Amino acid sequence: MLLKRTHTCGELTREHVGGAVVLNGWVDAWRDFGGLVFIDLRDRYGVTQVVFEPDAGAELQSRARDLRNEYVIGIQGTVAPRLPGKENPKLKTGAIEVRATDFVLYNATPTPPFEIGGPEPNEELRLKYRFLDLRRPSIQRVFLLRHELTQLMRNTMADQGFLDVETPILGRSTPEGARDFLVPSRVHASHFYALPQSPQLYKQLLMVSGFDRYFQIARCFRDEDLRANRQPEFTQLDVEMSFVEDHDVMSTMEVLIAAIAERFSDQKLTLPLPRLEYHDVMERFGSDRPDLRYGLELKDLADLAAGTEFKVLKQAVELGLRVRGFCAPGGAEKYSRKDLDGLTEYAGTFGAKGLVWLKVEAEQLAGPTAKFFPAAVQASLRERFEAKPGDLILIVADSQAVTSQALSNLRARLASELKLYDPSSFHYSWIIHFPLLAWDAEENRYAAEHHPFTMPMFEDLALLDSDPAKVRAQAYDLVINGEEAGGGTIRCHDPVIQSKIFALLGLTPEQAEEKFGFLLSALRNGAPPHGGIALGVDRLVMLYAGISNIRDCIAFPKTARGTDLMTGAPGTVEPKQLKELHIRTS
């Protein structure tokens, strides 16, 4: 028998006292005091205390004593005020309890592998029993936030005239950057569909079709090596607009970003958001997604390094390498010699062959290499960093890439350890004018920095023939707290320019036609100037939920090895299925 609930476990208050109610949910806790049996009943809306009194009958109390955590039950009873001094101000329902008159046991469960309301279990156990893990209120709050975020996205985009259009999941494999997940075709032997890395080509085709403003909350798939903030399948808000320039896309999205910020962080943004040049942030912060809640700007020290007696730094300058560093306020007082050795090892994980550290004292700099810095150089270092006693200067000498990687990661680590910012604060900015191309030494050719369909800056078009590495893209990334929350570009609507870019990427005209003929055909048939952006839904949820692991933002995520511990995916299939798909395994 099903007792149809009249209320949820999170809504009863003093206003309901005296009323007959039915609640359904899971036993969150139980307590037997002999004459009285108490349970806390939980659903996704909250928790309500239920009491089985002697007046309800010995048989009902006896059955109640058999209840255990996570049993699924329906309760019938009357709402009553709690005894004075027994209220729980932490709960909306904390002023009342339900005095049970009957209950139905729907499901008696074994002892769960971990307490739903207890300490967080290890991740492997959580993912194996994800259906239990998702019962935890802390996790359910994340998915409530996710729901509210996607609803806000849909409403805000619709209010701005965007149409929600679905694009195919089964498409054609195209070289967009990451590896495709392939799906074999049963009907067409030795042919494969590809799951979309993004709806990129389809949304461009929608612009050619005259849809003007498109959006979609889209599922995307990339066969990449995983980490804490990356999954093989993910969700993005996908957007495309016609007859726009880059600032039009950014300004339109800022309406949504401001609404999200106000809803989920109570922050009213000043628009437009800062727009920072790619080359500038790489020089100042060593990263194209800098966390700007704190300073710790990198400084070039090549001129000062040349005046030292430290061979490592002098040779770096002579070889044309970079010598860069930053100053951490209070770092000298925070870090011991052992800690600094740890920072040196940490820098080494990003390719740095060493780390020069100097503690700023009242009269001079201190450290094992300080003796190689003449007094004049020490004074110049203090002046360049505006360093004060107690500060810590860190220096790396290496290539542009290594100094950027090592120092940007050290910068983030020290800012966190020295508590240089409020972890609950948010900083938003756009990074603009990325390079169009990056040189791929392994493939001995250029690769697209964003994707192959990006329009170059108009003033750089001539450089496609003379110096492609210097061509800047009409590209823009949204950065929130050091995370790339979204990225977009103005697309190449000119088939001649698009063909030239394909050639720089190593595609012959025949290969370009074979792989992208449908796109080139569309561009030749009245493509408007267009551009768009994609915002990472999972990553935005992670930021506003204040968590660091993107798996906690996805209902049924994969592990770092791309496996589903709950279902056992990926798994083997029957030989008959493989035969139907014309696949033979070794």
C-alpha cells in the first residue's frame, strides 16, 4: 500500500500544528528511548522528526523499533509542537514533530557502505555507490544549484531573442583538436559516426540557414586524458550569433554573466567586464586564465640578472632565455627552508631546472644565492617588486613556456597558502586576441589555438602568407577565478580565408574538401559574418558551489581513468554485436 504524501519533509512548521499529514522518505536517524521511538525522516526537501508514542499502540512501536537508516517508509500522523527547549533552530521543521499513527515500510535495506549524513567517504566508494552518494544533502544542493543555473541560462537567452535548437549527437569525425569518440555503423560497414566534441559546425550551419541567434545546452564528448576539472562527456551552453563582431558577443553574454553573478554570489557586476590582451596576461601572470583576485605579477628580470654574479642567471640571459619572478608578501615569514625546498620541487614538475628564492630582510636579501647579488642589484630587485621586509622573491630562468608554467602555478599556490584573497570572492574578465595558430613540433605543422574555423584579426590577414605565427585571432575567453569558464571566436565566413587556414593546418585542398566539404559549400552559399561562444556548465557549477572537483557537479561521472565504477562501463559486448558492426578484436 502506498501512503500518498501530503507534504515534503522540509515544509512543516508551527502553522501546520494539529493537521493530519503523510510524509514519504528515507530514515535518516533513529533513537529508541524505551517509551518513545524517534526517527528523522529525510527527502530532498529536508528532514522532519517523527515520534512513535505509547498512545499509538505497542504494535506500532514494535514495528518502529525495527526501522534502520535508509529504510524507505511512508508515515501517517499529526503535526505537534516540540517540547520547550527541544526545538532545532537549524531546521525549517525544527519547531515541530510528527506524532505517528501508522507507517508503511516500502523497502528494508542492508546497512549502507557509508553514512549518508556522516563524514565524506573516499571517492572510489562514493562513485561505486553513486546512487547512495547522491542522497547526501551536500551533493543534492549542488544539483539544485545546477538546475537553477541552467533555468536561468534558458530564460536569459530566450529573453534576448535566442532560439533553442538541438543538433545531432551522431556526426562525422573531423579534426577539431581532441580525439573523437567513434560509433561504428551497423548499416555502413567500416564507417563510423563521431560523438560531437562540440556543436561547432552545426551551429555555424544554422547561421548560414538564417537562424540569427541560436543557443543550446549541449552534451559534448572528447576522448582526452582526464583530470579533476575535465570529463570525457560534459555540458556547455552553446551560443552563436549572426552579423556580429567580438565585442557584440561578449556584451551579449555579459547580460547572462551578470545575472548569474547576482543570483549565485550576490555580486552586482560593473559592465563591461575587463578585457585583457592575451600577450599582456601571459607576460604579467604566465597564464591565459589568470586568477585576478590577487596580485603577484611577474616581472622580467633579465637586465638585473646580467648584473649578478650568479652564473645560472647570467648564462640564461646570454642564451636568450627568460629570467622572471614575483614577490610574495609575507612569504619569508611563512616558509621555512624545508618549505622552500618543497616549492623548488614543485616548480620542477613544470619543467623548471631550479628556483631562486630570496627572503627580504630590513637591510639585505637573504638566501643561499643572495651572496651572488651585489648590493645595487638587491636594491633594484626591492624597487622593482616594491618588496618589504618579510616578503619572498621567487625567480625562474628558462624558456618562455617553462617560466610561464612554473611561475603561474607557484603564483596560484602561494596566493592560496598565504591567504592573499577571499576564497568566496569572484573576479571576472575577458582574455582577448589569442594567437590564431600554435606550432606543433611533433606534427611539424601549425595547429589551431582554438579551432580551425576562427577568423583572424582583419589587420593580420596579410601575415597568413608571410608570418602565420604572428596572426592574432578574433578569439575571447571568459575567465573566472583562474578558471576558463567559456571561450569563443568570430568564425571564418569567407571560404577563401578558410581554405588558406586549412592549408596552414596541413590539409591539402582535397583533404579539406573531403573532411569539410559541407562547411565550405555552406560558406560559398551566403554565409553571414558570425561568431559565438560556449560556457562550461559543469565548471560554472563547480565555481559557484565552491568545490574543486568537477565530478561532484555531474550526476554520474567517470573516474580519472574514464571508467564508471557503478555500472562497470566501458565493458565488453557479445561477439554477435561485434559481428553486426563488422568489428574484429585481437
